[in-house]
Amino acid sequence: YAVAFSPDGRFIVAGGADNRIRVWQFVSRDKPQINPLLVARFAHEGPIVQLAFTPDGARLVSSAENRTVKLWDPADYSEVALYEEQPAVAMALAVAG
């Protein structure tokens, strides 16, 4: 349901109906290649609907259909924070630096 490129363009992050965040290394802009899967991590108790990196790439924010929003450390995709349950599903994210 959601896809984001890391700010440096080296990684593709995706999330969806299986409640997981997956990270691929983006290896080639010049010719088709297989992008290796680096991380597959259970992230939310509901489908992930949105992903956004901070402008500096130091954090990733995710939101899910169960109205949760989480902050992740892209160094190892460990959970840094779980925010208060939102009054509605956060279908859009905007992250300022």
C-alpha cells in the first residue's frame, strides 16, 4: 500500500496488508537488476498505509489502519517510538526536518 525511497536514493521501503516493512537495496538506475531484500520486519497490528522518511534519512515514520503511528531507526529498522493512537487512520504523513 505504501512505498518510499530513502532520501539518499539507496533503499526502497514498502509496507502493506501483511503488516510488515520491507527494505530493498536499490542497485541500478541504468539497467534492470534484482534489488536484494535486506529487511522484512513485522511493524504494525494492521495494514501499513503510509511511510515517510525524515529529510535527513535518520528516521522513518509509518502509519497503519489500526490508527497507530510509529517511528523507526533506518540503521536497523528497530522501533524508536509508538505514538498515541490516532482518532482516525493517518492516511497521509508529512515529515519536517
